[in-house]
Amino acid sequence: MGRNSVLVAPVTGRCVDLSTVPDEMFSTRAMGDGVAFVYDGDTIVAPCNGEISVVAETNHAVGLTTDDGMELLIHIGVDTVALKGKGFQALVKTGDKVKVGTPLLKVDRKFLDEQGINLITSMVVTNEDELAENKIGQVDRDVVAGKTSVIEYAGTQQPEITKDTGKKTKYQDLCETIIANVGGKSNVIGVTHCVTRLRFKLQDISKANTDVLKKTNGVLQVIQSGGQYQVVVGTHVAEIYKELCEIGGFSAGDEAPAASSAEEKSGNLVSRFLITMTGIFNPLLSMLMASGMIKAVLVLLTVLGVLDKSSGTYTILYGMGDALFYFFPIVVGWSAAKKFGLKEIYGIVIGGVLTYPTLVALSGGEALYTVFTGTIFESQVYTTFLGIPVILPSAGYASSVIPAILIVFFASVLYKFFQTHLPTMLRNFFTPFLTLLITMPIGFLVIGPIAIILQGILTALISFVIGINTGLAGLLIGTFWTILVLFGLHMPVIMMFQLNIVTQGYDNINPLIFAGALANMGACLGVYLRTKDSSERQDILVPSFVSAFFGISEPALYGVLIPRRKLLATTLLSAGVGGMIAGFGGATLWNMSTSGPLGLPGFINPAGIDGGFISLCIGAVAAFVLATIAGFVFGGSKDETTLQLGEK
């Protein structure tokens, strides 16, 4: 048993609970228990006596080991690794002996503030299981660097057993377990390490036993990202890496930097777009699943007659399930702001403006006049800004996604410009004032109308293709319908088949997209059968499947398809094949009903089941089977678009 020891604050500021850190690896305590700090200074000092065990290549993190066996990691900020060391200066190096109060790292606060970086700093004990005692002090209080105690512990220094004694090395069991469960030595192309992770490049990633590794003592987390299979082992990674290379016969390479935003700058335009979309929607997935499930259950209850749509219960439940989708630009704006290095409040406000009830209601009033009359771009103008006509979508921007993302991106460019060029004393007021004042008019006058023009082009194209051949239209519309939903360009098409029902009593467009829900369901099932990730099965695939059954595509789109580009393409094509079969068979919508398989009764001819209804069912089954096969073939692992989790 080691002597009782304390860790003091490494900065002067506010000590806060670790759960407040906007980084899952720390907030969930996957790296270990500890505390976090919010502060105004620029220097991080040693919280204890010890030896520097690791300094991140990007200088944003440092690890220490005390004489009594405690291992500590201090990690500065969120997403700081993407800066590749800019704004950080290491004042120590690996192997240095330090005492309480020794300066470890220095930050260029002016530069980092200009980049919109959140500098909340985590301090965690990474080998808590090896300590006799570890007690976290009171949080939500002011602390002084080098003086205020924040963690008390009792160390248990255990001498390392070396090979010279004829016994196992300290990490031999762990290394052998890791090698066996990444598919064996022959499956390893190469291995490097960073501050806390072993980074494997594998021949066949499907051979890895992720579930076993996650349960292995000494493994904190397993992450697949950037084409690498990453095993998080903590700050003693260098020692483990050395033994791993000796046991596995791997060539020891240089320390590898963590994946950064450079991945997003490589590849073609489509790949970069999908990477960006994944980064924006990943933080929203859990709530998308929850909202989708609530709406799905509500549909089932109303179809079975358990709930009446006029009841208060229905209204409250519907609000719970639909709020995220109705105010989607707000949450998308928040997430996009984080992605583009903009303070989140800017994204929230931008999304709020786009969904502001008075502005949304403008498009439902009487038009002032019409612009682009006689062309496919013909649009009604409901209001003006400084005398310039403002073109608004018929349903407002509440159901859109891309306009919000583009407007937030534009705001991030303005924000960084003002933070760089305005005098420091003027930034707090004039940066948000000018950013918002310029962004929203440009959004309403330029960025939003571009999306509306694209809607007009698509509507005209759809009408043209349907006029030529309904089967061909089914292939095109069925394939690209999910993409239209993704871009928020689907509303004009929905209005087209709603208008057809009212004016003609039937519609031939809606049947062309019916197979899309079945294709999404099939993709989820295929991935479920292929993947070994039990958490993805339970948390993403099952809810996405159920939501797709009820015609709610967002969970499957954002959680399953976008992170897998090949599966996205093949699932869309599967839906197109289903639409083509329905189109050639003359499938018709006779009565508006719910989306997904439960909406089948709406396609039954009042005169009885006909060839059109049969072709719709055949197309749906074909889409489901094809997408299931695609999910099994391409759903084993996510692409390199998968977000880097945890260590930033």
C-alpha cells in the first residue's frame, strides 16, 4: 500500500464535473475518473510530483506517472488535435522529472479563442483499478493552480516483472489477448500508437473480436476510425506498444498523430460531403432514434384505434416525437456549428431564425407578386428585405437541412474573419452582431433561394420523366428520393401527389417511392446480420428498422447508410428497382394514408385488388431483399467517414 497522496489543480479557475466535458471519452469516464477545469490562464502546471510518461505530438495533452504508481492524463480542450500543435507549446518532454507547480504546457489563448476552441481541460486517473483508493474532491468551486487539492488517492506501486526473471512481462497477457482478437499476427498490416491508443491497420477488419476486446481488462474502448482499428489502453500505451511489437514481431514505428480534419479534405466531393454530414448528424443519432420510435409507436396506436388523433394524449405524444423534426434546423445548426468551429449558440440562433413562426407563416399568406413568371423557377414573393424580394419555401425552412448547414458554414467563415480582424476589445459585441446581421439576410436572399430553385428544377424534371415513362420515373425517383429528403428538396414532390389526390382522386407518383421504406428496412436487417457490434445492433439498427417500418427514414439514413457509402448507393438503387417495378405495373395511390408498409391499404383500388397493387408489393419485396443482401455484403464496418470519438 502506498502513502496517501493528493493531486492539486493544474490551473487557476473553476473545477467542474467531468460529465460537463463535451467529449464522450471523458464525459463517460471511459478514460478514467477525474475532474475538469474552466480557466482564463495560459499555463498548465504539474498537479503532483512524478515523471512525464507521454507528451502528445500535437502538444495538447500530457501524461504523468507518480512514484507510487498513479497514472494521470491532462487533456486540453475539445477538437484540439485538429490544430496539429498550433496554439500549444510543450514545456516538458517524456522522461522529465517534475514537481508540483512545474509548468507543463502553454496555450496561445488569443489564437485558440479566434479559432472558437473550447479549452475545457480534463484531468483523469487512467489506472484507477490499480489504486487502493481514489476520491474525487468537491466540484463546482474555484481552485488555485498548484495549491487546491482536487483528488485524493492511495497508490499501489507494483514492481514490473521482466522477462529476465523467467516470468511474464507486465503487459504480456494484455498484448497476447489484443493480438489474438485483432485477428492474429497475420491480420496486422502495421501498428502505431498515439497518446492513449494502439492504432492497427488490419488486413480484414471483420476478423477482429471487438466485443471481446471491449471486455478485456486493460482495454478502455475500441474504436474504428480513419481506416484504423484503435484499441484505447490509456497513458501507459508506450509500454504496452513496446511489448506488443516484441510479442507480435511487429516493426515499431514512430508515434502516430490522431486522425484529424485532414481526412475531410481528401477524396472527391461526394466523399467529403458524406464525411461532413456524418460529423454533423452523429451527435443527433440517439435523439433521432428516440423521436422516430415515439412517432412509430404513435402511428401504430392510432392505426389500431387505441388513440384518437383529437385526444390530448395524442397531441402531447405527437409533440414529443415531432419536435426534433419540426425544429430540425435548430439542432442541425447547433451540430453544424460545432463541426465548422463556430460557437454552438450561433448555430442555435440561426436555426431558430429559420423556424421562427412569424417567418414560417409568411409563405402561407397572400403573395405580393410573382418572379420568374413563365419559367420553371417561377416563385411567389411574400415579403421583401430592403426592397429585395425574399423567396421562401411553401412550407418554410422547418423541414429543410442543407440550407441550415450552408448558412451556418457561411456564418463560421464570417465569425473567424471578425475574430481575426476586429480589435480584441470590440469582439465580444461586434463579432456576434455583425455575424448574425450579415449571415441571415444572405441566407434568406441567396442561400435559401438556391435550394428553392433546385426544388423547381427537380419538380419540372420529375413531371417530364413521368410523362415519358412511369417505369423509368420509378427508377429515378425511387433511387433519389432519400437524397431529396436529405437535401430538404422533397416537399414540392409531396405536394404534387397530394394535389393529384385532391384534383384527380388518385396519384401515380407516391407509389414510386413506397419501396424506399422497405429498402431502408432491408439495409438495417443486412447490417444487423453482418455486424458483430452489439451496441450498434441495439442502439441504432433495431430502432432504425422499426422507424423505417413506419415510414420514418431519418434514423436509417443518418445512422446506418451515410456512414457506409457503398451501402447507401446500393440501398438507394434497391429502392429505385422497387419503384421501377411499381411504375411499370401501374401502381396507384387512391387514398392518402400513413407512410411505410402500414400505408398499403391506401394503394388498393376501390374496385378491388388489381395489377397495380400487386406490382407495388412485388417491387417492395424486391427492394427489401436486394437491400438486405447489400447490407450483409457492405455493412460489416463503417467507412473512414466514421467520426473520431473520444481523444481529440
